[in-house]
Amino acid sequence: EFIMDIEKYKEELKEYYKESIKKVISGEAEGIEFKTWLAPDTVRDICEELGLTYKDEFDCNGWIWDFWDQYEYNGESYTLAGTGYYGSMAFSKNESI
């Protein structure tokens, strides 16, 4: 029963991430900070489900596992950045150069 609760929570969390990322790519929000943790590959799946293209430019610094994942959507660039040590991440639109 406890495992079922965890799986239900994970599905609710995935939906929260999905709706939040939709707000960023629609322009409703510049970015969103997540204080809850989903694995970056799970967030990558959500982004790809929403039509974002993963740019295969994963970068991390190693020691506290700060990471940066790059995406494109409708000609715009976005970043998923976070820290594995602290368990937080953010999704935001990149500034145009």
C-alpha cells in the first residue's frame, strides 16, 4: 500500500512538472523553480512529450552534481538546471542573444 502511495505521488509530481513547463513554453511564465525532485531523465521524457527537442548538451560540474540540460521549442531555447545534492531544479527560457 505504501508503494502505491509513492507511485501515485510520483504521477502527481510528473503532472505538476508538465503543467509548469507548459506555462514556460507558452510564455505565461519566464521560468519555474521546482523544490521537489524528479530524476532529470524523467523531466526529459516530459519535455519531449510536450514537443521540446533535447539538444544532447547535458553538462554537470560533478562535485554536488549541478547540471544543465538544453532544449529547443518553436525556435526558442530553454534550460533545465538543477542540483542533485540539494534536490532542486528550475526550467526557464534562455535569453535571446
